[in-house]
Amino acid sequence: KNEVEQSPQNLTAQEGEFITINCSYSVGISALHWLQQHPGGGIVSLFMLSSGKKKHGRLIATINIQEKHSSLHITASHPRDSAVYICAALWNFGNEKLTFGTGTRLTIIP
Amino acid sequence: NAGVTQTPKFRILKIGQSMTLQCTQDMNHNYMYWYRQDPGMGLKLIYYSVGAGITDKGEVPNGYNVSRSTTEDFPLRLELAAPSQTSVYFCASSIPGQGTEAFFGQGTRLTVV
């Protein structure tokens, strides 16, 4: 069964701290998405990556295909980063069906 | 561009009622999806469509129907609403292939009482 697991489920940190959220998956994938769900409920795509590393502002996503593991890092965290972060695995290009993790609820305290 | 637009944002239904959740996208994406999000669970795929006139079941299709008469619109129909369908529903769209992201609507919070 294709599964995606995230850790931790909840994370509270002080403003300015370096944040790491982890995602592991059970079998080989074509790509992995990182998504952000705002407190209001909307979901936005942060990254899609198949290998290596991507960076956008203070967000960095990495993936290790051999270890079936991806991480999302946030540098110099800020209260506005408070959200639920979700990883989703794309098993095959072409059918574009995603399997989602349960999310990590991040709270940044000023 | 508006992206993916879902309506309504909130709805309360009585058991046995029916309703249609609307989803439209203006990005000319071939692929569209309906997901439901339950507390503590990852999003689950209800139905998806790879283009106008083509739809297919996802993981949790029971109790739902969809149609895709145009590229832009992908409505989700609930017939005979049940409390188990209380959830937050998300519509999404994408272009198939490497390097593409998925675009999500704002969600519809549905409560069946």
C-alpha cells in the first residue's frame, strides 16, 4: 500500500527558530509535493520536487530518493509561518493522483 | 486569473438532502480533482477527471457523483446526504507532467445533520 507519513504532528517553536518537518513514504515515487494550509483553510502549493533541493525565500525542501524521505525547512521562522504543512506523494507522472500525509501543525510564538 | 473557485464556502444539509458543490478553474487545466479532508486524516481523493467528458473514481467515491462537460467546470454532486459526508471538500486542478504544481480551491465546509 502506498503510504505517506509526516512528523511531527504538532510543532511549536519560538520566532526565529529553524524548523524541520519530515515526510517519509513507503515505495518509490515520481515526485513529492509540499503544501501549506492556512488557518482559514485554503491550500497552496509550496514545492514539487523529484530530486535534490529547492529553495523559495525562507523555505527549503529536500528529498532523498534512496531513503524515501523529504524534509521541509523554514529558516528564521515567523508567526505568519503558522499553518499546517502537508506533504503529498505523486506515484506516477501521468495520472497525477496524490497520496497525502496527515499534516504537521506548526505554531510560531512571537 | 481567479485560479480555482469553489462555491459555496459553507453549507449545512439535513440527512437525505442533496446538493452540488461547484468548482471552476480558468487556467485551462486538463486534470481536476475532488478531495475530502476529515479531522486528523490526509486528504482523500473522491473523483478525478483527466479532461472534458472523462471522469474516474478515486479512493472514496461512494455517495458522490461528478460530471465534466467542459474543461473549466467539475461539479461534485451529493445525493442523499449522510452524516459521514460531513467534511471539508477541496477541488484542485493541475496540468499533468513533471514540474507542475496543483492548484486548490478555498474549500467547502459541509455539515450534514
